[in-house]
Amino acid sequence: AQALRVYDGYAWHRLPPTTGNWMEESVIPRADLRAVTLRAVARDGFGKTLQAQRTMQVDTLVVQANLTDNLPVALWQTDASPVLSVTWPAPQDASRVVSVTGQIDRQPSTQPMTNAPGNQLLKTLDGAGIYYAHVLVQDGAGNRARTSSGPYLVNRSTTPSLNLADGYLDIRGGEYPNGSLLGYDPYALWKPAALWGTWDSQKLYLGFPGNRWNSESHLVFYLDTQAGGLGSALPGGPEHKLPFDADFALLVGGESTKGYDLYQANGSWQLVGDPKSFAAREQDTEVVLDRAEIKANGGLGLLVLAEDGDGAWAVLPASARPASDEVLTGALALGDSMQWASLGNGVKPNAGMKQVLAPQITVVPEWDNVVVSGRTAIFQLLIHNPDVAPYSVAPLSLQVDEKLALLSAQGARCQSCPERGHDWTLLVDVAAGGTQTVTVQANVLGQDVVGVWEMLISAGLANSGLPSAPQSRAIGQYWLDHGSVAMKQAKGQSEVYVQPGEYAIDVFADFDFSTVGRCFSQVEVNPGVTGWQPVCWLGDCTTVRGTISANASQQVQVRTTGSNGRSSQPLVVNVIADAIAPTTELSVTKVLSGNLAFVQGMAWDSFPTSRVPARVEVNIDGGSFYPALLTPGTTQTMQAADGQAVDAMAAHWRLPLHLTWEDGKRVLVMARSVDEAGNVGRAVGPMEIILDNLGPQLTMAQTGTLVYGTATDGSGVAGLEISLDGGLSYQPVSPKGGEWSFNALAWMGGQEAIAILRGTDVYGNRTILLTPFARSFGESYRLFLPTTIRSVGTEAEGVAGEVAGVVEATEGAEETAPTAPEQLQRLFLPLTTSSQ
């Protein structure tokens, strides 16, 4: 045949030219017992055709059971044993249904073999498991169709229990019921860093939120299931020291090609090929460990580390941490692990687990935390839980100062609450991410306490902080204010002298935190007549005013009274009216010389006779009055202004004057006294005083043997002396009309290159003038001692005698210079010499 076409009942198909037998395979829709007409058409090379057809019955389809269930699919039911009922209408089939079988079990692809009469399956789901319902229908043609429904999820809060290892932690849905949260790391960098887990007879199930694992980041589970093992971490990272000898380690992430690897400790960490244990990673990370494979038949120890290139950012349990840093770098010494004595049934997986807490606790006193005894202090404790698990029946320690008596607490239950005690233990529940407020009432004690006292309140939750570094307790503060502000007189005097009439006493508050808190206080005055009267609020006034008549006295008391009802010890001041001015005496002084001189005198007051004047003031040449220095008073008999002798406390006063260039300057001095009451006494003076602290003004020059100059002084030159031997000796010089001269040939001592002129004025002020001195002014001689002088003549005729000695001429003498005998004759006349 040159052309061949085949019709399969649904569509034509063209076959290649052929002779002999042929075959065509085609896929036709499945149908429940249908008559299908097959046709074939062949054409030869001459255009002749041949047709053939055949009708046959085809049955390739059996109707599936349309299942209806009474339980929700993919929804966990915890601690319940629901009855699963699955029904379906009776299936109809053109070839007749010959059997319907059904089964409810924990396998997702079971082929049921049990007849299901009544078109219904019933089963009580009385154990933790993932259940499925299966119904299989078979017709007379041998067609079979299975229908399944599920999963139906049932769990238990005690073991045995399980999870659905699909990489999603259905916490809210109940996949991990209460009791399966094994722990969390409150210090982790990425939160929540928590571990859920449970087990049944064959598997150990673990879940960790997130799936951030790659070649640079991994999650590793270390398991201690038997004796022996390795105490070091997996190779390739920091050499951590484990808290136990681990037997197996499941690594999620890292360099694994399939996303996880199981290692076994056998002298070293060795990779387990084709393990039954696995990790499911999607949005989260779920691990299923085959208990037979990891030999978890008895007890179990577990440690989990989440690490990346920066270090370990999560540690479980958190109590294994060496520090609370978010990321722990370097090799770590891990100090704790999760432990189960056995993986038995009927227990909560987290039973006996200790969890490190990091609560945020705040003690909130009242807005005004200054209190007085007898009142009730109401404060709050705010306990915030920032983590993924609730605080359930967590012990809260509350301690208060002994001056506070605890009365009640709302928002927490009492575990140990002694009546009116100072140390209570409360039990609080705080939801994950929530804040619990505990309101506490305490009675303020300390009725007999005086002053201001700090009262501390501290609170702390059990298991807060790491074992090596417990978390600090929260601190609050109250102040017990039983203090009062004492008032003081500005000068600290118990007696104050004032002038008759209105007066003012300067006072101030002696602020000290040991005597006052924040209570408002008023200043009160008792002048002795009207009783205590408020004057002003503390701090608003610094003087106490009143009125007093002449020659009278008055006792004034000043105190403060605070809002705490307590008053300070009164300040008592005796106010005395003084109308009598003090007396001043100016000592007779004609001249003041030297660098530091004094104007001085005496001062006293006729009333009161027991006190010296408050100050003495001195006036020079009509300028301002300056205060003088007063010595302590002594009792003396003084002459009053009326000429009467009085015994009074008198003081010697001085005004120091720093003299600089005064040279006979004449000034007028006056003095007066002022007493404490402000009475100003009569000024004494003026008295003229000469001020002179400057010596004579000197000049000096030299011409040949003659030394000469001037000497003048404002008060007069009293003496003038010259020295040519460097100050070892002096000879007098007589000035005339302010000028002087001295012939060096008359000098009797040795000679130096310095001439010194010393002048003294009539008040003893001295001036010294030094100038260079030329010693070579002619032929010179050296006189060798001893020299003897014999007296001749009378005293009236002068001194005459004979000098015996040796005189030698020196080289370099000038022709005009006097000879040695001439020099000697000028000193000792008449004189005879003999030279050798």
C-alpha cells in the first residue's frame, strides 16, 4: 500500500507505506465501557482503496470514591483522640463494581486490602501520628482506582509525639505543643533562636526557626548517646570544647552537597554515608534523627550551635554560653548541655530543662518618691519578656528597705509573703513578648527616724543571666523625709546689735540632703509676742525683719516647717538696740618710713562694753575710707567722749601703708569707727604725717685723684661716706650745698676698682651708689709693714712723728704723680723719711 490511514475511534493517524502486517499504538481517553469503532483505509499505486472497520467494547476507567471526612486536614489536634469518619457514595461502574476496600493508617500511599462495607471508614486516632484514609474501587474489567485523604494530624504534649518534617514549623497550628520547646538563647544575634523537639520509639524530632544555612553558615547538633566519643567540635572551624564527649553530630549547611551530613565519632569525626537521619529545609529547619542509627536507646545529651564567619551567634542551651555577647568569637569552652535521663514515654520533652532568662524589669515608684511614715507607698514592677517562650510561674524576688512593710501585690501570686515583711517571693506569668505589671503596696515605717533616708527596692526573676554572670537586679528608690531644714544666722551670732527702729537679720537655710528631701517647707518667725507666723516659702527670703525701740532687746526665733509636719530646731537670736557710736583714737605719728609702715590707734565702744567696734576706717588726704586691721579686744579703761573713764573692750587697729617713692611727703590722716549696729563714730584728725621711704639722691664722678658728685634729699642728708676698698671700710665726706668731693690721696685703706658712696637721710633711709674707680693715677709706692709711728709734740700741735719702714718705687709711675714721701707727708705731718 502506498498510503495507509488508521482511525482509533477518536482521531485519524497516517502510517508509512507498507505491505504485510502493520500496527498502530495510540492513547485514547479512558472510558467506562464504551464501544469504539476502529477503521483502516489503504490505497495502492493505481489509486485503488480498501477499507476495513471493527467495533469493540473498551473499559479503561473505574469511578473513584468521592471521599467526605469529618476532621480537618493538615490541622494538628493535641491531646485528643478524635474519631475519623470517611464516607463516600456507592460507586457506579458500567462494568459493575466488584470490590471496595478501605483503610486508615499512617502511610501516605497504602493500597488497602480490607473490604469497606457501608461506604464508610471509622477509626479512633488514639495516638500521636500522621494519619491517612485510603479507599480502593475495582470494577469487573479489572480497573482499580485509589482515593486518599489526609493528613490528619494528632499529637501529644507528652511522649511519644512527633512532627511533620516538611521544613515548616507550625507552632501556632500545634505541631510543637506546649512542653516541646526545649530552650532558646535570649542573647542570640538573630531571634528567635529556639529549639523545639520530641521523640517517639523510632525517631528524635528537632526544629529550629529559619533556614539561613550555606557554605558560610551552619547549624550543628552534637549528640551524646553512649560512652566514649569526642569532646571537640567538628573540624574546619574554631576548636570548641564541648561539655560532653559527643558520639554523633548532624551538620546542616556548610559544605554538604545535599544540605546536611551526619558524622560519627570514631577516634575522629567520620562522615556517615547514606544516613537514615535527615534534615528538611524550607522556611525553617526540621531534623529527624533515627534513634537506632544514632544509638539513642537510653539517655541523651544535646548541644546546638549556630555559627557563621563571625562566630557563634546562638548556643543551646544558653547556659552553655561563656558570655552574653550576641556573637561569641574564637574557640569556646561550652559549659552546659540539654540532658534527658531516658527517652521514655509519658513525659514532656522539656521536663527538667533549665532556661536562662533575660527579662527587662523596671521598678516604678510613684511620681513623687519622697514619703513620710504612716502613709502607704504604691509602686509597680514591670516585667517584660522579650523572648519566644512565656514565663510560667516564674519566681520573682522582691526585697524592700526595712523601713517599708510589704502589704499586698496585684498581678502576681504569693509563694512566700510574710505579713508586713521585707522580702517576698512572688510567682508571675508573662506571655512571650508581653509585659506583666505587678502593683505592690507597702506601709512606710520609721516613725522615730530623724532626717532623710534612702529606701531601696530591688526585684529579680529566678534564673536571670548566665550561671557565671547573673543578671543584676532592678533597683527602685524612695526617700523617707523626716528631716527639716535648719536656719542659721549669716554671721553665726546669737546676739545681733541693730539701730533702733526697723531692722533686718540675715538668715540662710542650712541645706543638707541628710535633713531635707523634696518636701516643701515654710520659714516661720516667732518674735516673742504673736507666736509662730509663716514668713515665706523656703528659698523665697533671706532676711527676717522687725522693729525695736531704743535701748531695748528682743528675742527672735526662726524655724522651718515642712509638708511632712516636722519643724526644725529654732534659731534663737537676741536683737539689741544700740544707738551709741564707737570711739576712735589716732596714735600720734610724725613720720612713716621704710617699705611697710602703719597708721595705728585704738578703738572702743561705750555700748556694748563687751564688744569692740565692727571695723575702723582710715582716710588719707580726703580720699576714700579704707578698713584697718583690728586685733582681738582686751578690757581696758578708756576715756569716753564726755571725758569720763569707762571700762570697755578696746582693740588696737592698724592700717598698713606700702610706701614706694615718697621722699618727705606730707599727708593728712583721719580715722573713724563703725559698730555692729551701723553707728558711725566721730572721725578723729586730721593729723599730719610725713611719709619718707626714699634715701638721698647721689651722683659720683672721678677726675684724676678727685672723686666728686652731688647728694640731695627731700628731708635732708644726715651723713655721707665713701669706700675705695670694696666696702671694707668707709671714710666720711662732708657735703656742702648738695655737692661733695674727696681726694683719693686721702684714702687710708686698700684700693679696689669700685668706689662706693653711702648716703643716709635724717629718717635713716640709706642710698648706696657704686661706680668704677681708676686706681693708677701716678707713681705709686708699696709700703711694707710693720710700720711704727712715734708721737711727738702736743695734742694741740697735731700728730707728728717718725715712720719707719721700707718704701719701694714701682715701675710705670707718671712724672706728675707725687712721690711716696709727699703722700705720707699729707697724711702724717711733720714727717721725716729715709728710703732704702
